[in-house]
Amino acid sequence: MGWKTPKIDYVNGYKIVEVEGPSFKVYDGDRQLGDDSPYPGEAARICARIVRPVAADRIFSVRLRRDAEL
């Protein structure tokens, strides 16, 4: 088994890492999301399906801006 630098792609803010096999893992930070995927397209679909949570402070600032316009 040889050493190989993992290939990393980013889709929708999530990291897709190709590991030996080939197998593709989807990460949000250091947490793996879902199971290993045999194809990169399948891993990208996992990323596309996941909705990123919106930060509460961002929602609050949008409300303040909207109220100021009224």
C-alpha cells in the first residue's frame, strides 16, 4: 500500500476527500457526513442536499435592515 496525498474538493461549503479505494468522504469541519461514497458525483449530491444552517446574527441583521426600510 503506497502513500497518496488525498484529493480535496469543496461543494456547497462541504469538503469532499478522496481516500484509497477509491472512496469519497464528505466532511463538515472534522465531522464526517453520511457514509463513504464510491463515486465523486454521489458525494457531491450529498453536499447539495444538505442545507447549511443560517447564523442567527445574520437573520437578526436582515430583520433590522428590513424594519429600517419600512
